[in-house]
Amino acid sequence: MDFNKKSFFIPAVSLFWLLIATLNISQTYLSSFARGWEFIWAEQLIYASGWLLWIIYTPLIFLLVKRNPIVGQVNARFVIRNILIAMGFAMIHCVLDILLQYTLWNSIVSAKPIEEFYGSFYYKYHVNVFVFLFVAGASYTVDYLRRSRQLEVEKASLEALLNEAKLTSLKRQIQPHFLFNTHHNIMALMMKGENDKAISMLTKLSDLLRKTLDLGDQQFVLLKEELGILETYLDIHKTRFSDRLKVNMNIDQSLLDKFFPLMLLQPLIENALQHGIAKSSTAGELSITISQIENHVLIEIQDDGPGCKEIESLEIEQGIGLKTTKSRLKHLFEDDFKMETGNVEPMGFKVTIEIPTIDDNTEND
């Protein structure tokens, strides 16, 4: 809980423990009245002052819980640890309570040795243990609800990024110049009498659009499924660039059945084609390498185009493709990923990404 932003927290806590202290005093008053005993307000206020110490304790307990949240399932070790903490805390509270009573009594009522206050230890200790567990339980509940809301927000944000990637990819595929070039190539093949190639290209275009629209809401797919979409996409571009585009793919076959972020590769390939191959008047080469490094997957995409000047590189970094990709990786893996971009010698531009290897997709559904 953020105590600075939630200004109502301290007043609410103070009001709660003031109410508890009031109830304690009222209970003593009614008991004294029923038995005909004398009720001295000053004395009872002093005896109930220990409840007010919880106004200080409560924020500290909330802060402790926030820094040590429940991770995984609650087990016996967790319960025992909190009971031991509660017992130690109750001991400290009883000592402070006795010192507070002794100080107030000698300041307001009359001189009294501290030994006469030791009795409060025996009838307050077990109560303080349960009060601590009550406050800690309330704190764990609040922290759990807070983190649940945070996870819901992050999930919604992640789904929004996925939808943005899907829509961006579809937009790039149906943008006018892409469709025009594809249509022009199909017509050129037909005029040359190469109807089989024209039909094949048209089929691939339809297949690519269908696959894009049929993508589900899952965040991960098998790498071989991701590569299937990418190969269809590249086939169309190979026809567009004719002999100017050569693609080298080096894929670790053991990774084909591993799970992979959906539509991670296509925006990166689009950047390479747009800022590398398309800017070169000569034949260009695109290299795609996916390999295993210990428990991580290394993705390297490199073109041999003219590279990027400082300003152009900045524009690429802030472009939809790389910006969305980096945001998605941040949401998917937090800090357990690396993404680097830059020119390579003698010519070209390279994107390098390192992400964890995922064998089971159940936790990411």
C-alpha cells in the first residue's frame, strides 16, 4: 500500500484503534457498574493506552507484508513463521505497553513502582499475539487484492499489445503499396505466361491474410507455427524483390516444438526489408538465426543493406515494429530478456533478442 498517495490510511487506522480502545473502556465501565465497583476514568484511560500503540504498529506491519508478499501457496512453514513473529512482536509490545502505563501513571495519577504493572503482561500477551495475526492477515488480504488488480491491468495491457501487433501486421500486409506490388507481380507473371507462378503467389497472399486473421488470443505458439506464417510472408516478398532478395534461415531444430511469442519475428523482418533491402539497389541478403544458449533462445536478424545513420537509427528504434516488440517482451518476461540493435561491419543492420526457453505454455495462457 502506498501510504503517501493513500492519505486516508493513517486517519482510518487511528480511528479504528481509538474505537477499539473506547470499546475496551466501555466494557470495563459496564462491568464495574454492574458489580458496584468504583470506576476511575484516569486509571482506565491509562490501562487502555496500549491500544493506541497499534496506530504505529499497523503501518509497519503493512509495509513488512508488502516487502514480503505471499509467493505461491500458503504452507506450514509460512504459518509457523508468522506465529513466531507474532509471539516476538507481542513480547515487545507488552514491554512498551508497561513502560507507557508506568510513565502515564506517574505523570497523571501518583507515584507507583513499575513492578505493579507487570501483571498486565500475563493477561495482554496472548491477546497481542492474536491482534498481530489479525493485522497481518488483513494486510496480506489487502496486498493480495492489490496485486490481483495489478495483474489484471498487466494482462489487459499485454492483450492490447498483442492486438496492436496483429492489427499492425495486417495493416502492413494490406497497405496499398504492398497490394499494388503484389498485384503487379501477379499480372507480370500472367503476361509472361507463367500462370502457375501467378496462381501460387495469389494463393500465398490469401493464405497469409487468412493466417493473420485466424490467429487466436494466445500469447505463445510453437516456433514451427510462427515460422510457418513467416515463410509465407517471405515467399511473397521474394517474388516482389525477385533476385534481389536472398534469405538464409538457420533454425535450431530442437526449438521447433518450444513455445515462442506470437508474431515476434514478422515486425523485425519488416524493419529489415524496409530499412535494409529496399534501400539497396543491388541484391540483398537477409539472415535469420534462432539458436539455443543454455536456457535461453537467441534470435538474430541481420541484413546487408546500407545500415543506419544516427538519426535514422533513432527513428527505427522508436518505430512501431521494434517499439511494440520491446514492450511485449517487457510484459512477457519482465527483465529476463535482452534486445539490442545496431549497425554491423562492413554493412548492414542487426537485431539481437534473447528470451527464456519455454517448454510448457500452461502458465502463459
